[in-house]
Amino acid sequence: MNVSAEKNTVKIGNVILNSKVSLSPLAGVTDYVLRSLIREYSPNCLLTTEMISSEALVQKSDTLITHTDKKEAPCAWQIEGHKPDLMAKSAKILEKKAAIIDINMGCPIKKIVNGNDGCSLMKNPQLAQDIVIAVKEAVNIPVTCKFRLGWSQDSKNFIEFAQKMQQAGASAVTIHARTRVQMYSGEADWSALSELKGNIDIPYFANGDIISPETAKRCLDITKADGIAVGRASMCDLSLISRIEKYLNEDILIPEPDIKEKISMIKKHLDREISFRGEENGIKFFRKFYPCYIRNIRGGGEYRHKLVTELNYDNIILILDEILNNEKQ
């Protein structure tokens, strides 16, 4: 087994992670700003970029989506596509930035799978293997894959698929414990992932429905995985991954941020996006984060509507201050 004897480390190829927790890739979400903010809370977790189209990257590099700095390390860069040669070229372009190249084989979105990318690769294991082989030959860093339980309830092939990815040279895999047909509905089937133990010799990370330190521990206990990947819950709690690490490593449970901390996080996150993208683009980009950040507050629906339609920075700050004052009463 390629897992370090150290309690809280995982070895992926020649990369040793001093954490069992990774940030799962989220398209249009896990950008440089979110990753850098999470890194400030967690020095050791594995960050993962948002999904990057291999065709778009080879044709013309997007400087925003490929922006990084040394503080992000260790960071996996995720690419998507179905053409082995283009996947290899895009991996080569990213090699100097990345600790790991991750291949997307799990995205369930219609436009992605209709283009034979993402989770559609689970229906074509030979092509998936060819892609891993091509990428592995192109770079001198570890290559990993992220996929699902299978296409549907009747075609769960994640064990055989994981074995094929290992045979092709993948150094680790991450599995979202749902099928493509499920998308993000229903509950993640953590118990299914426990079947991987003993069937592959590379580390595997479990993903799906990890929203707190307690669910992270329960997921590890049930799946017997070497690590976990935290996805959507990380959108609105920059401290979540670090709190999970604290619980896993030291059995210390830090409470989730209160409303004062959440409002402070929103302001910091928004300011960083504006600094990164410019005021108008930064404010528009940030709209997707408000519903998650301010869920379960009094008058949440009205405040969300105000925030996602407001383009004036000063007015946004006034609304956020109003939320804070309202919650204090």
C-alpha cells in the first residue's frame, strides 16, 4: 500500500501530503482566490483547481484560470477532455505549476458528458486508460483521477475502473460516492466505497456529503479511504478544511464560524475577488457564494436577492452590516 505509516500523511507518487484532506475541484468556484484563502487556514491540505478544458488551454491559456503562486503548494491541477494528445499537451503546460495533475472523469454536467468528457469516460474505460497513459508519459509528476460510482445505479463500475486507472499509471483516485444519473441528489453512498479497500494498491479519497468535521470522520470510518475530498461545503466556510484536520488529527472539535465570522469571511473573500478580477467582474463572480454563506439566517431570501442584484460595493457592505446587526438582535 502506498500510504505513509505516519498517521496523518498520504503519499501520492513522490508527493507526501501532511494532511488527509483535499479541496475538491468545483468549476467556477475553486479559483485562485478561494484556494489561497483556504490555504491561509490550512497550510497542509491538498488544494485542487477548478476544472480546466484541455482544448481551451492548448489553444489559448486563460491567465485568470491558470494563475497561481508558490503559497498554494501542494496543489493539484485538474484537466478535462477526451483526446489523449490534447490532455497530454495541457498537462505539460501545467506541469511547472502543479504538484499533481488530476484528470476529471466524474463531472456529470450535460454539456460536459455530451462532449464525451467527464463522467462519460466511465463508459469508455479503454479511452480513460489511454488518457492516463498519455498524461503520465508527458509529465514527471504524479497523475490522479476523479470519478464517480458509475454512470447509473445499474452500471456501478468504480472498482474495475479504479483498477484500470491504477494499471494505466494513476497514483491515486478520488471517488464521488454518487452515480452520474444522481448528479448531486440523494445521499452519497459511502459504504460502497469501502469495497475499494484491498482491490487497489494506490490511495483513494472519498468525496460527497462531507459538510463538517463529524461527517468527515464518519466518512473515513465507513469508506476506509486514505483521505477525503471536501467540495461544495468549502464554498461558504473557509475554515472548514482546517477544522476537519484539527478533528482528525487531535480530536478537537472547533465550532463552525458564527455570523460575525461569516460576515468577515464574506468581506475578505469579496475584496480578494475584486482585487483579482476588477470591481465589476469580481462582484458579479462572487454572487454564487452569497446563498451558501448566509443560509439559515433570518430574512435570508430577501438578503440574498439584494446581494445578488447589487453592483455597488458600498451598498453590498451596508447590506452585510445590516445582516450582522439583524442577527445580533
